[in-house]
Amino acid sequence: MKFRAIFKHLPVSLLYLILLIPIPLYFYWGIENKLGPDPLRFLEHKYGELGLVFLLITLSISPLLRFAKINLMKFRRCVGLVAFYYVISHICVYFFLDIGLSMDLLLSDLQKRYYIIAGFFAFITLIPLALTSNNFSLRKLNIRTWNKIHSFVYVAIILSIFHFILMSKTWTGELYFYTLVTVIILVLKLKRTKIYKKLSTYSNADISK
């Protein structure tokens, strides 16, 4: 009860602030050389991993409501945008600090490094979702179009988990966990889609009688 009460009264703006603190904090630690022998690699990996984590949390909010009756729906947009901000930070470290704005290195990586290709397309897929995650877009787009656009988040999570798998040299406990959560989310989504299609078929059959 206390857990639910805390989240019920937590302002969304405060949650944004809390969840985004690691971005400048890790960057400051990197400048202070407190992130180990390779701070650039640490920053790049950590921002990307946190982007994946928050993307998984975003996709877990609906199943949590359906199966555990935990209602975090008012935070879903916030967490989704936070995931995108971490992905942006991940890409900025790679593009500005790792390859030094070199388009030649970027094109070379896109040609021969499969994890870069998967990550690139995951980012491209997330852009329209982030741009339409606001009340203005929701009003201008009809709900069906808006839902179709945001259904691409499942494409993004598949590409993201492939990016993470291909980038990792060994299978760690975290990687197994992220992959398992992704599979569960996708299975639940497929089952829900099948149920919805069946209900729509029955409904249309009743209308035609």
C-alpha cells in the first residue's frame, strides 16, 4: 500500500528529474576520471544499457497493470522519453567522443559492425515515437494512427536487444535477464494481439447478421 501511495502522489516532473540524474552525474564522474581505466567506453555502455532498461520498463507498465494490478500508466510517457534521452546520450558519446564526428568512421561501422547497424535502426525507429509522445500529437493524429506509430516500439526493443547481444563479448547475468524480459514482453504482446483479432472477428460477424 505504501509503495502504491508513493507512486500515486509522485509528480511526473519529479520523476523526470530523478531518472535523468545519472546522465550528468556519470559524465561528471568521467571527467573526474572515476569510471575506471576506459571512461569513454564505460559512459557509452552505461548510457546504452540504461536506455534499454528504461525501454523495457516502459513496455512492462501495461502488463503490470493487467496481471499485477499495479497502475503506473501515468508514468509511461515519462519513462519512455527518459529511455530515449539515454539513447541520445549513448549516441552522442559514440558520435562526438568515440569517433570524433567522423562520417567516414560512422559509415565504416555501419558497413561492417552488425551491432552498430542494429543500434542505428533502433534509434531511427524510436525518433517518431519520441516526437509524437505529447498531447499535441495525440490530438492531431487519430488514435488508430497514433497507436500504429507507437507499436513500432516493439521493433525498437528487438533491435535494441540484438544490439546489446552483438555488442557483448560474453553472456552476462544482465544480458540473460534483459533477453528474458524482452521475450516475455513480446510473447504477451503476441497473445494479446491474437485475442484482440479474435474478438474483432466475432464482433464483425455479429454485426453482419
